[in-house]
Amino acid sequence: MSLTAVATPTPTQRAIQRLPAHLRRFVVDQIHEAYTPRDHAVWRHILRQLTERLKDTAHASYLSGLAATGIGLDRIPSLDEMNEKLETLGWCAVGVRGFIPPAVFTELQSLGVLAVAADIRSHEHLEYTPAPDIVHESAGHAPILADHRYAEYLKRCGEVGFRAIASVEDQAVYEAIRNLSVVKEDPAATEEELRLAQERLSAASASRRYVSESTKASRLYWWTAEYGLVGALSDPKLYGAGLLSSLGEAAHCLTDAVRKVPLSLVCADTEYDITRMQPQLFVARDFDHLFEVLEAFEATLGWRRGGDHGLEEALRARTVNHLVLDGGLELTGKVVARIPSRSELAPGLRTALARVEGPIQISRQGQALDRPWPGEALVAFGSGALPHRGAFSLDLPSGLFLTGFRVGEHEVINLRGHQDGRPLDLPSWALLFLSGALPSVAGGPADPGSWDQWFGDHSALAEGEAEAQARDRKAAALPMELADLYVETDRLRRGGSMDLERLNALRERAMKYPGEWLLQAELAALEALS
């Protein structure tokens, strides 16, 4: 009898295995050996300058948090190294490509998973990158996770973003931002392609009919987790990842050119422009202050308020959301109409009937109970009872009167109805539910995994074709001789004792590339060590 050795999963593999399937399909392998010596030079240049610049201006957790989360200064960290450290903090990291859907990003974060962009910015975009990259996601977000209070805030912030209701226009804006970042990072992109990508984003932004819950949640996240300051107004410290990972912003944000205001719920109503440095930043008193503002924002959401407020948010969003009924049953679909009641039926609820467009998924505690229903669903609010099978008539306190024939657990046919004598236009075949209240109306499907299984775009890869092409063109744009110079410079740096003859030979060869300032900086650093 022979025993076959089973390889022990790496920390990153364990992190991926714990993810639900609908999130795993957005994960990519890091392939650490694919980073070029120039990529590692980009990392070194940024991290050395950042740590020097931030030693007195970042939150106290930052410098110690780098080591505590597996991040070194000399080379791009591997996710396995990071996960060995993050596991002790109750977090983990997985690789992704570019901009992933907001609902995926926020759900991962709510689970204590950092979505780390596997790519690194090009040397032309050292101070600012138009696309997510490993500098921002690892050196920006990870270090402050060493502070347990902040780490808990980040999870809670992810859950709030995940539960917020997004509009159809939010999706258009996300697609436009993703497209623009790809074009900007593609060395083969033309001026015309760039112009069209920028116009697409402007058009998508202008199409917004209102500011959705999801947009407000993203603003709160931006002004705290991305661009937040903490401490005294007169001497705040940096903790936002956008500040901690940007050489330009890290220096600019503490100057008098940037107005500092106390953090409040106003941040959720404050727009931001990702194309320029921020003219105003919000300062939290401490990390407990973040929870105060987050909880105040949470209380405004349909997820917490339910009732008419939640229905109205879902109705104008025109997206898939879910309703939680008073018995704990959850309905996923698109709210397309609501009929007001003549009186209040429950706190915050004056809706007599809500109409939900299919497909409809029924779930309880986030677990789908059956395959989706292809038709519509109606929720009648008020007390009453339906027969197990057969004809029924309901006379509800809202003034609603319904008749029909029940043929299944929730399925009814021959449905008719009126309200105070006025006939209602109702589907003759639908699902019908009775509920005395509406505790919650939240964003997205109640069971994202099951919904994705039925309706997800399974032709979509973890990275889009455009991102893959842009990355390949970036790699191909580096001349072989120049790539060799970076390789040899890196070998010399790691060689221990300095070989001045080799260094001088490299400097002479590098003169053929006067515009390659990063290589010149690497050689100058070696010369300073000699």
C-alpha cells in the first residue's frame, strides 16, 4: 500500500479556498516571479521614499504595520508572505486584476479579505496611478490593519458598502472608470482612444438621476479609508491608503493648501475628483470616531430603515435588491411599483402593495430555498391569512382587497384586486406574500452565490481581455537590452560586496537610455553604497 503525499496548501491557497465560489472567480494568481527587476525597482523607489516621508506624519501603526503584515522595502511582497502575517490579525489577501465590481470588493472586505491588485504601476506613474496596483493595496491598506480597531472599521465599512443600494447608473460609471484606467495604462493607446474613454466617463457620470446609497457609501469610504486623516486638526496623521501609497499626496495633504475639517456625516455628501489632489480632507478624532460616523450613515440606509424608505430607494435604483419580510423570508428581484396605503400599517410603512419583477429568488438568512421564480412577486402588507390551497379573498387594513386561487406555497393564479373600489392592474399569475412589516430593503441579492450561479456572467474572466492585452503591451514595450540592464543592476545590488568595475560598466551602458531615470536612480544608489 503506497501513500501519496498531499501538498500543504499555502497561506494564499487557504485564503482562496475559504471564499465562496462567486467571489473566487474574481481571484487571480500573483505569479511573483513574473515581476521584472524594473517592477521591483519601482517598488523600492516608492517604499523607501514613503517610509522616510511618513515616519513622522503617518499614524503610529504604519511603520510597524508594514513588517506586521509581511511587507518589506526592497522588493514586491508575495501574497504568501503577507498572508502568513495577516492570518494572525484575522485577515487575508487575494490577488485580483484592475477594478473589480464594487459589490465584490465590499463583500470581500466585509469578510476580512484584502483584494490586492496583482499588477504594479509603471515607472511613468510613480506618484499617481490610474489603475489599482499592489503598492496602493498592500503598502496603503495593509499596514494600518495592525490596529485592531481600524481593522474592524474596515470590515464594517465593507458590509455597509455591500448592503447599500446601487443604481443602474452606478454600474455604467464603474464600467467607464474601469475602461479609462485600462486605456491610460496601455502604452499602445492612442490620443483618440483616451479622449473617447474620458468622454464615456463624463457621459456616465452625467447620466446619474440622483445620488444613490452606494455612491454615498463610496464617498464615506473615500474620505476615511482612502483619504482619511486622524488626530488633532492642527497636527493630523495619515491613515488613508490613498495618502499612504502616494508620494505626491503624502506630501501635499499636510500643507496649508489642503483644508482640514472634522469628520462628520457630511463626508457622505461630498464629491471627490480622482484626477487631482484633494483640496479638502476630513480629520477623525480617533478610530472610534470612524464608527460614530459609520453608524450614523448606516441608520440612513434602506438596509436598516426598511419600510417605505427602503422601497423607494429600490424603486428608483432599477436594480436587483432584496426585501426582508417580517417572518424573515427574503425576496430578491427588482422593485417596479408600490401602492400607498390609506393609513400607516407599521412604523415607517404606508405601502399597501409592492410589486417585484422577476426573476425572483426566495431565501432565508441569506440561503436560497429553491430555484428562482421566472415571473413576478407581490407583497401585500397587513394582517391576514391565505388558505393552503384553493380560492381566497383578502380584505386588508390598507384598503386593499385581493382575490385569487392559491396553487402552491406562494403561487397564485387568477389574481384580481382593488383598493377602495379602484381596480388594480395586477398580473394574473404571480407569487403572493403577506407581511405585517418590512424590516429591511438592502442592495443586491440576499444570496449572492446562488444568484450568481443562475444569472452570473460566467463568460467573464477574473481579468478582462482589455486588461490582459494592456499588461502584455506594457511588458513588450521594455526593450530587451534595457531589461537586461535592470537585471544586472539588481544582481549587483544583491551581490554583497560592491564591484566598482561592473558598476562603472553598467553606468556607461545606461547612458544609451538617458530618459530611463529610474535606472539612473538605482545606479546612483549603488554608487552611494560603494
